[in-house]
Amino acid sequence: MKNKKIKNRKASALAYALIIMAIVMIILTSMLGYITSQIKFSANRAQREEAFQIAEAGIYFYRWYLAHETAGKTASEVDDFWKNGNPLGVGVDPYVKSFSDPEGGEIGEYSIEVEPPSAGSTVAIVRSTGWTNKLPGTERTVQVRFRRPSWSEYAILANDVMRIGENTEVFGKLHSNYGIRFDGLAHNVISSSVATYDDPDHSGGNEFGVHTHVDPSNGSVGNGFQEDEAPPSLVPDRSDIFEVGRQFPVPKVDFNGIMSDLNFLKSESQTSNGIYYDNEECSNKKNLGRHITITGNTMTVSVVTDYNNANYSIKREDCILTNVPIPQDGIVFVENNIWLEGTINGRKVTFVAADLSGGELANIYMGMDNLLYTNFDGTDIIGILAQGDLEIVKDSLDDLTIDAALLSQSGRVGRNNYTPFGCSSQSCEDHKGTITINGAMATFMRYGFAYTNGTGYSYRILNFDNNLLYYPPPYFPTRTYYFIDLWEEI
């Protein structure tokens, strides 16, 4: 009996040992499986991170490639590059390139696919997919938007000295290649290409490239030399005037390059991308330009055969065309002057007035009525490019609104001083209420809608249209480089 009990105890111990061993084996197997999975996971994470960095390397390679292929070229040359230069990644087959670690040799590849700019656009979409040689099935894709900054990205851009007076609010960037006196309120950066300049509106020597005559203590505006706004004084912090600050000197913006753009715009308007109007006579009457009235997605176009040179009002017009479709993402090019007004709906278009035959500079006249958008989500965009002046006529609306990006290549954006010479009473002075520009403005010569004698528009509101950052007017002049303005992993 005693031996039997001993045998039972041994059997029980063996059973317990087997159970414990089984439990230990299960735990060890689980631990080993967990450790193995963690090692694999870490390795996969490392390979995924490398694949991501390889994809980004493809993006930066393409930025380098675009810089070498397009930097400094005109709009027509860039357009030719995208159409006829066989750009990498455009077409059916992506561009595939190996990626090497300087220390470890080739470690993976990236594949680049590119959506080139559409007609009139400055935007190219680039997708780069990267993978490693160790885990080629683990891919990461980065997509970016490359664009050339358009001239429509400034609330005001000028190639002359500027004076922004009281009662002027500017919402957007303002830049001049020369000096700026700013006495209004700026909600964005004000910049100049000069460190100092001699303000032509008063004597006294050089002041800062961007300066103000507003007294910080009481808000009054002085007309003489401002010692605190001139060297050797330090540039004061005037957040009451420059809410985001001022910068000077900064690089110039070249207005001369627009001439080559005008030739390109003319040629494009004679294709399916636009409408071209020549300066031939109308019914044996002299052609002085076109009067264009926008209504939705169509326009009425007539030939101006006579107008008043003093106030630019139209006296007679003939050869009237109605319900002319406005080209989407296109150009309306007039080889003469333009009178422009109306309300657009569902169109992006640029109107150009230029005489490239060597005659007088073509102007664009506005203000007879408002120029308006129906939609403010980027659906409606108007660009206005005048070879000469972009002039607000004498009999403009007392309260005038213009929704557009305005550009004068060789003249100025503004309104003449229509107060008669010798006028000595308010009854003969030229007084207007408020002019509001929702868009952008670029002017070769000094702009202005009001004068120091208090005439013109009493209030000037310049609102920058943020949609112009992403939807610049078709074929509007651009800067000479591409940069990344949107990045995402897909």
C-alpha cells in the first residue's frame, strides 16, 4: 500500500511538471512570437519611414528639375516646356529613378507622376511614390502642388513711388520697387525695394523705404520731413499703421518682362483659348476700341467709333455683337482700347488691351458701372491687363466697386484729377464717395484715386481676394520660379 502511494505521488508530480512545462512553453512561444512580431513591425516601420523619405526625395528632385528647366523663362517659354519639352513624369509612363544612401549604396526607388498645368494655369500637381529594395511592396506617396506666384498675389504692386493716404485700408500685401509713404492702415506686409528715398511730395532728405507721416501720439498727419522715419533713427514699431510690419529693402519685381507676355497673350487669344479683336474699321468708321459689357457668361461687344478725350465717355458705337460667349480660362484680347463693365457668373477670364503694332499704348476705361462677381469662391475670376493706363472715367459711379485683378504694364491704375483748373469752390470740384477694389492691383506708374486737395474718391478700400492665390486670372504674368504651396501624403 505504501509503495502504491509513493507511485501515485510520483505520477502526480510528473503530471504537474508536464503541465508547468506546457504552460512555460506556451508563454515562451507567445513571448517569442510577440518579440518576433515586434522585430518585424519595427523593421516594417523603418522601411515605411525610408519609403516616405525616398518619396520626399522625389519631390525635391522635381523641384530642382523645374528650377533648372523653367527659372527665368517667359510665360510662353514655360508653356512651350510643358507642351513640347517632354517634361519628366508627364504622360502615360511615370518617371522612375533609383535612390542611393551615400553610405549604403542604392536602397530604393521613387516613381514620379505629374499633372501639367492646364491652359492658362500656373499650377502643376506632382505625385512621388517611394519604396525600399528590402520591402518593395511597402510604398508611401507624397503629393504636392507647384505653382509660379502670380502678380495677382499683391493687393498693390508698383514700379514707382507710392503715397497711400488717410482713409485708405489695404487688406493684402503691398510692394513698390521704389519708396512708399503709407498714412492709411495696412493689414498685411508693406515692402519696398529701396532702403531709403527722397519723397517727391516734400523736401528734407531721405526717409525710410517704407515710412509714415502719421503722428503716433495723436494720429495727425504731417506733410514735412519725418525725422523719426529717417536714418540714422532706428525703424520704429508702428503697429498702429503697419499691423503685420514693413520690410525694406527687398528684391525688385520686373515689369519689363510683361511685354513678351503680351505677345504670348495675343497669340493664345487667336487659338481656341480666347477671342481676338483687331483694330480694323467698323462700317468705314474709325475703330477706337471695344466696349464690352459682361452679363453672366456672355458679353456684348461693340466698336467705339467716337469718344470724349477729356472724360473718356463714349459718344458713338457701332457693329454691336450680343451674347458672345466668354471663353472659360481664356483671354479676350483687343488690339486697341477697352471700355469694360458688367457682372460675370461662372467664368475665369483675362481681358487685355494692347496695340503691338507700334502705335499708341492701349488703355482700359472703367467705372461707367460696377464690375462684379456673382460668386466669391473662385468660380468667378477677372484679370484686366492694360498696356497703357487703367483709367476710372470722369463720370464714374459715386460709390464704385471693382471685383478683379488690375495690371497696367506701362501706365498707371487710377483716376485723373477732374477738378477744372482755377476752380475755387466746392461746387466745381470733383468729389466722389467710395471706391472698393476686391482683388489685386499692379501699376507701372504712381497710382491714385484721390488728390491732396481732397478731390476724387474720399474713401479707398482695397481688399485682397485670397482666391487669387490659387486661381490667378488666366495667363496673368507670374514670377520666374516654382514653389510648393500644398503638401500632403496620400
